[in-house]
Amino acid sequence: MPGFPFDDNRSSGGLVAKGSHGDNAAPLSITEISGLLKRTVEDRFGHVKLRGELSGVKRAASGHLYCALKDEKAVIDGVMWRGSTQRLSFLPEDGIEVVASGKLTTYPGRSKYQIVIDQMEIAGEGALLALLEKTRKRLEAEGLFAAERKRRLPFIPQVIGVVTSPTGAVIRDILHRLADRFPSHVLVWPVMVQGQGAAEQVAEAVRGFGALPEDGKIPRPDLLIVARGGGSIEDLWSFNEEIVIRAIAESSIPVISAVGHETDTTLADFVADQRAPTPTAAAEIAVPVLRDLAATIGEFALRQKKCALRPVDLGRERLEARAGRLPKPESLLQQPVQRLDDLGERLRRGLADRAAQARSQLQSDPARLAVHMLERPVQEGRLRLEALGGRLGTGFRQAVQHGNGRLDRAGAGLRPALIRARIERSRGRLDSFARVLPQLDPEKPLERGFARVLSVDGQTITSQAQAVRETLLRLKFHDAEMEVATGSASVRKPARAPSASPPEQGDLF
């Protein structure tokens, strides 16, 4: 056919695949060639160690880790199975330069070659510091290192929890320092402080101390110390792990970080409530010095005593100053005593002068003491009495004239009728009082069945209000008396009987 490029006579091939003359090789399938390539690569590169930067890190739900290793010019895919990922000492992230060890293989499903990673490590200290700085910035952005999150340490913790290795020198230094400064109750949670699984143990210890109940058999610490001795950045890396950082941040107990020496810095130092340069310094920060505390308390007691006595001392000084300005008692009495002596002397002279003057007047006018001058008032009184006796009768006048007359002789002139009339009026009033008196006698009604209520001292009780104030009452009947305690009596009013018969007398109490 003109224009058709296919020609049955050409050796380049035909429409139907046919074997060429002398060719005894059968065509390979895709699976066969993939298998050949896989075996070739695995045999040639049975174990390799690659250095590159992680990219596209992804952890599947099954626990496997998929990533890519790259440099400036090439990229190779990598996979790390779940069993190997559990042995990782760091968290793989994009941008970390690592050294991966494993074997090369192919993935026939995508016609790609890849490395199956058995072990992965950070490539050098520089890469480790870069990872540390990257982790620090990420956690700082979450606010885990904020100053307002840090809590105040207790002044005198009763129980101190220590998270460290039980066999190292760190725990001995802490216990020795605490015993010197302020003996305290210490609980040690033993952990590994470096290597695989150390970070998980430290985080578990911090959370375990916080989970202890307040009133449990094991006392709950008031303060935690996370401590480790010095070392390289790789040795201290467990305290840079995110699991440890978050455990310290979530701790309900204040934490002191004492990891490494003064020049060593970990992320645990940033998140802890207090950083100590050394484990020994952590013990010094945790408790005060007992001797200094006792001296301070003694000084405060002395100052308190001085403050209490200061007003007394000031008052005493002021009182002494004012008392010094007061005059002496004898000086206050000198003038009144002198005045009293002066007045006494004047009184004595005045009485003597007055008596002398009266004596002189009496001696100079003796006529005033004449007998007729003394009898004159007597005669005038007798005349007035006689004038009065004229109105009362002749008998009374004779008695006055004689002076020594008797009343029975004068009675005839005093008009006995008038005297008897007055006596009769008085007797009538007395008889009326005598008739009323029995009615007013409080003892008379007792003969008719009544009783008289008296207090202990004999006063008559006339009302319930007076009765309840007395603890003991006396009931007086016409023939005897009896005592009644008010505490055992009840008060009720007598009920009015509906019938026409006279009501019975109720209980008086």
C-alpha cells in the first residue's frame, strides 16, 4: 500500500511479534524485570549509610515512617518500619540533616528505588543544635516557656521528689546538701537519664509524682527536682525531648530543673519553674538554711519584743519627765498649812476679844440683869393665859392663878359635855374601824377554804408574774402552811363550768 511505512521485508519488526533468526531469548514480563532489578540492587547495595536532609516526613497510622533524603542535586525515597521507629532517640522532622543506615531496594509498584532505613541519627552536633533550636521555637510559640506560667516555689517543702538515676553522684549530692541545710523528707523516682527510653521514663516519673493523692500512703511531694550530671549534648538530649518538656509543663507540682553543669542548657530548663546550675544548687534553692531561719525568727521575736516594749519605755520616759515638773507634796501643803495656822490664830484672838467685849458690856450695864426684867416676860405670859382661861371656864383660870392646880379640880370648869362629845365621836370612828378591820384581815378568808400565797420572805403574791419569779412558794391555809416549788407546777386558768352549779376551784398553779 503506497505511503504506508510498514514493510514485511524489513528487519525492524512487524505487526505481529516474531522471533528473529538465531534469537533464543524470550521477552521478560514487567514483574520479571522488576524482580531482576530488585535483586540486583539489593545484592549490590546490601547495606549503605546515607547522609541527607529529611523531607516529606510522614508517619502512617500503622506506625511506619515514610520520608525522602535529599541533597543539593538528588532525592531518594526512604521507609522505616514501625519496629525501627520505636528505637529512634529523636523525633524526625523536615529539614533535619541525618545519617540513615539500611539497604537499598526497589518498589516495583512505582518503578522507584528507595532505602529501607534500619537506624537514623542526626548528622553531627550542628544538626543536633539546629533541631534543638527548631524545637525550642515551636514550643515557645505555644507559650510553654512563658514567664507567667512559672509558679512560686514553696518556702519550706515538707516532701521533695527527685527524678534522677539512683546510682549516680547526683542523688548523693542532693541528699547531702539537704541534710546540711534543712533535713527534709525525700522521695526518689529512679529513671535512666540518657539513652533509649530515658525521656519516656523521666516524663512518666514527673506525671507519676503529680498523680499521687494528697492523703495517700505515699506522701505527695510539694516540690520536684529533675536532675542529671553534666555531659555532651547527646548525653543530655533526653531532657530536650518534647515528651519531657510537656510533662514538666503539665505538672501540678513546682519543678526545679538541675540538668548538667552551669554551661549546659536544655529545654527542661526553659519550661521548669526554676533552673538550677547544678544539682547541688537545686538542693540549696529548694530549702532554706535551718540555722539562718532560726536566727531570723529569733531576730523577729526580738524586734517584736522591742516594738511591744517601745511604747512602755516612751510612756515611762514621758511620765518621769512630767513627774519631774510637778511640785513636791510638802510644797503644795505649805501655804494651806500656813493659812490654817493664821486663821486658827485669828479665830482664837477673835473669840477672846468677843468674850472680853461681852464681859465688858455685861459689867458696864448691870441693870439689864435685874430681877424685874426677868419676871416681866413671865407676867405677860400669865396674863395671856388668864385671858384664854376666861373663855374655857373659871376652873381653868383658878388653876392658872394657883400655878400648881390639879387637872381633876379644873375639870368642872372645862365643860365636860364638850369633852364627852368629842370622845363619843372618836369612839364612833373607832367602832366603825373595828367593824371593817375583820373584813380586811387576810387571815379571815382562810377559814372559808381559801389559801394565801406567800414568798419565802413572807410577802403576799398577788399575780402570776410574781409567782413565776419565785423558785419556792408558801401556801398558808387556816390550819397549816406548806411549801411548793414553782418548777414542778404548771399554770392554767380555771375552766368555766357550763352548768349553773358553782365552778370548782382549779389548781392555783
